[in-house]
Amino acid sequence: MKPNYREWLADQGLAANTVTAQLHRCNAVQRHHGDIDEHFKNDGIQSLLKSLTYSASDERANKPNPSSIPLGPTANIRENLASYRHAVNRYRKFLEAGESGIQSELEESENLDSNTEGTTNTFKWERDLQAALRSNISQLEDGLEIIDSGREVTVESGRVDILARDSNNTPVIIELKAGTALPKAVSQILGYMGSYMDEHEEDVRGILVASDFTTNTELAARPVPNLLLRRYRYKFEFE
């Protein structure tokens, strides 16, 4: 893991014991599944997350632990793997939101849009973007109402940045990227949308918000009619 991850966790406002727990879980995953950074380079950690997934139906069928992480005979497999999966998801967000994680992937992208006009008016950290958007959600779309009580909602495939309902009472999954969104961000939000539909048995929309999108990201999202890509900028106003 990146040496500045602990600092980033603390910067998110997490308590010291929570930071320690997140690091412990990521280290445990690395011991049994290999370096998380390598998983990130290979497929955006998707295969790793899949190996840490244990659904309610798996639990009902009494399926064995799908991961390489040893769990005690009386351990709740679904709850334990969910804690490891959420820790890995948080580290993935760090890699995607932090300058080092974003820049290394952007440099490897052959189809990155070279237009950087206005990039100074973006957020460095996803948490700052989320806080600003929560306070101004109607600017994203008229009629949107946040329904997650101010906290990220956990679904089978990860944590939803913002959950809202639109003017037609349709749930809206909102995924945020402080920097440029890569194609795997489309897979990520589609996973959240699919999980939500399975768990709540209702149709859902998605909005992916980022400072910019690569050409491949836009192409990946184009066939999905209920997924909207929105670029953001911010400005200060003084009185």
C-alpha cells in the first residue's frame, strides 16, 4: 500500500481506531491475495473484490468462504468478508482520488482527453466534492433529493457516494470522482446500480460526476440509457 494512505484516512475525519482497522484489513487482504496496488493496475481491483464477495444467497446456501483469508469456524463469512471488501474499496477510492493514483493511470491512458481548461477549479479530494454537492444537490439536477441521511450507503458491490431520488421518485446512484473518470468508473457505478436493483427490486438511475472523462469512459457509458455523465467545476462567490 502507498505510505501516505494512513494520512489520507485521517484526513477523511476517521477516528484513530478506525484508521488502524482499515489498515489491518487491507494488510490481511494483501497477505492472502497479493499486493492491492497490483490488483489496481491489472483490473481496478474488480477481481479482488469479487473474491471477497459473499451474498445473502451464498449464506443461505451455506457456501464455503470464497476468499483465501482464513476465518474461524464460527465466524460469519458474509459480515467478515464485507468488512475486508469495504476496506479494499476505501483504498481503491484513495488510489482514484489521490493525485498519485490518478496521475499514474492517466499517463497510461492512450485516449485521455488533452483539454485541461478549467482544471484549477476542481477538488483535490473526493470527500470535499461530496460535501459541496450534498449542500447543493439541486444544481446537479432539479428535483433531486438526498435520501441517505448524509452517510454513504453500503450495497453488495461497495459504498454509494450519494443516494438520492429524482422528481419521478426513481432512486439515483451518484458516484463521484474528484479528477478525471476512467472507464472502470462506469463499471463501478453500474455495479452499484445492479446491487441496488437486486436488493430493493426497483429501477434505478446513475449519475457519474467528475472533473472530466476520457474518451473511452464516454464510450463505455454511451449504451447505458439510465447513466448520465456530468462534469463539474466550482467557483467562489463573495458578499
